[in-house]
Amino acid sequence: MEKIMEERTDSRRYDMFTVLFTILTFIVFGKLLIFAIKASWGLARILVTVLFLPFVLIGLVVAGFVYLAVPLLVVAGVISLLKSHN
């Protein structure tokens, strides 16, 4: 009878460690996932600002859409000025 009780205690202890390990794993990897999303969002904003927007504006000018490219450039400039002062 005593051996059965010891096996139950060991089994419960093992189950508790498994549950604790699982919870902590979700917490750690959840935080890492949130950090990765924030980092990739920042990288995407930089790529759009530095690469994509200038190429789009140059493409619009080359294609003859100067009347569309200039207002887009002005709007982007105003937004960048307002964002840098806040």
C-alpha cells in the first residue's frame, strides 16, 4: 500500500512539473513572439520609408505622373516633419 502511495506522489509531482514547465514555456515564447513582431514591424516601416516610397515616387515621375508624385512627396514630407517633433 505504501509503494502505491509513493508512486502516486511521484506521478503527481511529475505532472506538476510538466504543467509548470508548459506554462513557463508559453510565457517565455509568447514574450519572444511579441518582441519578434515588434522588431519586424519596425524593420518593415524602415524598409517602406527608405526603399519603397522613393522607388514609387521615382516610378511615378518616370511614368509621367508628376501631378500625382509631387502631392505624395509633400504629404510624406509633412508627416515626417510632424512625427519628428512629437
